[in-house]
Amino acid sequence: MGLSGAKLVATPLDMNTKLTPVEHAKISGLDGDEELADKETYQKLVGKLLYLTLTRPDICYGVQTLSQYMQQPKRSHMKGGLIIVRYIKNQPGLGILMSNKQSNNLQAFCDTDWGACPNTRRPVTGFLVKHGDTLIAWKSKKQSTVSRSSAEAEYRSMASTVAEIIWITGLFRELGEEVNMLVDLLCDSKSAL
């Protein structure tokens, strides 16, 4: 990507960065962020970043955001992809570490960002599941519907996390591994209570 001498960044994608599709710029009359002439370069970059999310959950949100604009990428989208590459270059040793400690406890963390997408106003759900000290599942995804409140968005986030836990528990049973059914479900539940 020609970034060997580029300045490194500390975060994969700024949470306040609001990327919009080409249609949004046409409707709002904003110019200056035109569509890329060579969208294949952007598509290859996002494809490589998607592959990298298998071992780097820290870039999942940013890559998920960029992957929504594969058909009509703009310069701001490419700039966001290059920021993620500069972050990876700054943090090359990050990844999933497998613990050698024996544990049968499942622990789950979930959160939601209510109204995070400026285009659809749908919340983004994120969760991760740990078996002992080892991360085994994670996801960052837009919810399928628009929530009327942050509490509703949090409950939907918890429901998708619980569904993942039930699936993982069934998988462990099939493999003959016992897991403690006492699962810690830690959410940002201030708004949900």
C-alpha cells in the first residue's frame, strides 16, 4: 500500500468518523469526497482486512464499517482503510492468545451503540465470549431493526449474546467438554435497567 514510512495511529478507526454512501453526498449536496475511479484496490484492501479479522478482533468494527461500501467506495472510505493498515503496523503483535490454564467457565461481554449508523439509524451490537482466559467468539454487527430506545437496543444485544452462548454450550456438550452453566453476562446495562 506504500505505507512503509507512514505515521502510525493508535486506534483502528475513530468512533466519530461518519462514513456515508455516494447517494448521501448527492442528496445533501456535499462535494469534495468523490467516488474512487479504481474501486478494485479498495475491494482488495477490505478483503485482506476481512481475512485478518479472524485473528484480530480489535479491527472488526472498523472493517465491518468499511465493508458496507464495497460497491461504490469514496476517497474517505479508502482513507479509513489506510488508517486501519497504519494501526496494524503500529500494533503488529496483537492478536488472539490461547491460555494454557484449565478452566470450564464461560464469560460473555456485550454492548450496543444506539443509533451508531448515520444512514440507517440502526444500533451496532458487539459481543465477545471467553472460555477461561481464551477468546473464542466475537461479533460486531448492525441490528436488523431500528430501536426506539437505548434499553431496547441493549436487550437485543443481550439476546444475540445469549443465543451465541447457547450455541457454544451445545457445541461443548457435543465435544464431551463440560462447561459451567454459570455464565457472566456483562453488558453496559445502565440504560437497560
